[in-house]
Amino acid sequence: MGKAVPRAVKQRAMVLLEKNPDAFSEDFEKNKAVLRELSLPFSKVEQNLMAGFIARKLAKSKKKVTSKEEVQHG
């Protein structure tokens, strides 16, 4: 099992995701690049944790939306 993401990192990631919803995607590498471009005062480890958390969050939300659509159409 992997490391748990600290609550502070999750909160920061959620704020960034709310402010820049179109900037992030399900791709970890793209999210890392976006976080680097924003030039925020986070360490490399924090940036990686945020990038991974955002990628997983978007993948889960996309999966949830598609499963709801299948239930409605099925």
C-alpha cells in the first residue's frame, strides 16, 4: 500500500483544482508541469503528492460520471 497523502496537501490541491479546473488532467506528468508553471512555494515532494492526488481525483470523478451514465441508459 502506498503512502497516505497529508490533509494539508489535499486541501491545497483542492483549492488549486477549484481555481484552475481546466489546467489539470488525469495525467500525473502534465499535472507536475502545471504545478511547476504556477511557481508556488511547494517542495518537490509536495508538488508530486498534489499532482498525483489531483490525477486520482479527476480519474475517480470521471469514472463515477461514466458509471452513472451507464446506469441511466441501461
